[in-house]
Amino acid sequence: MTITEGTAVDGRNARRDRNRNAVLDAALELFGEDNLEPSPEQVAERSGVSLRSVYRYFEDRDELLRSAIDRRLEVVVPLLHLPSVGEGRRAERIDRLVTSRLRLYAEVGPTARASRRKALTNDVLRKSVERTHRTLREQVELHFAPELDALEPERDGIAAAIDVLFQLEAIDHLTLVRGFTPDEVGRHLRVALAALLATADQAGEGPR
């Protein structure tokens, strides 16, 4: 292959990558508008890429949507990290968890909704959703281990209640169904979490 031919191939590959990413970003934009299963035609129109090209990049709508979800999740993986897990006084830990989950929700809320919907019929996405649930649940248990360990025999039930409150589905419900603003959601989560953990004081748990 000559230098000229190699440059032409590189240019075509770069153009293909740009167009493919434009298609995925268009799908993500539609997720954000609560169109959780956009058609290839809708994605092509939004992206400015021809429908024929969309089908060259993706075999069908399922592959397109799964790829769009994967692209978004790669970006937000760092946001799944909860800094300084278990460190600090209880009020500080409560604030850190609430802040972390609301930041995560702001970045991934629409994509998470689309993932949960597609997970009903897609094993790959189902496993991804389950991994995220497990990660968020384990964070809660580590972050509030002193309080939860003081709550036997009610430990598992209270841990489960906190887990439910801080999964993205719950923030979805508070935001979309109950109509609370992000600030209101944060305030309500802090109050509810503090109330649940306060039962540890009645059990004799020390640090707060």
C-alpha cells in the first residue's frame, strides 16, 4: 500500500468512526428526551447520518441501542466510585453518599432507564444492570458498616431499605413521578437516611 493509499484508508476510517459516534450520541440525546427505544430512522435523522450508513455500522436496532448504552456507561464508570467510603462522621458520610448518587443520576439517568428496559430482553444488559445494583448496594453497606452492624437482628432489613432509597430507580421515581427538584430529592434522601440510621443510636451505636 502506498502512502497516499494509506492516508486515504485512514481518512475513511476516521470518518467512519466520527459518523458511528454521531449515531450513538444521537441515540443518547433521544434517551434524554425520554425516547428510550428510538428507531434507526429517528437516530439517522437526529445524527445527520444516512439510514443506510446506520445499518452499515449496526446490524439492527438492538445492537444500536446496546452500543449507545455501552458508550454512555463507559463515560460514567468513574462516577460509580464513592470517595472515602466509610470515613468521617455520620453526617459527612450521609452528605457524601447523597451528593455522589445525585451526580451519578444527573449523568446517567436516561441511559439507566433505557438499560433497565432493554435488560428485560437482553442478557448482556441484564447482567450490567445487576452489576450496577450490586456495586451501589455494597457501597451503602461499607459506608455505614458501624451503624448497620449495631442493628442486629434488623440489620438486613434496614440495609435493604437504604439500598432501595439510593438505587437510581428510586431517584427516578422521586424526580419523574413525584416531581421533586434535585435539591428537594437531596434533602428528602438526607432526612430519610438519617432517620433510618438513627435507630442505631437506640441500639447503643456510638459515633455519629
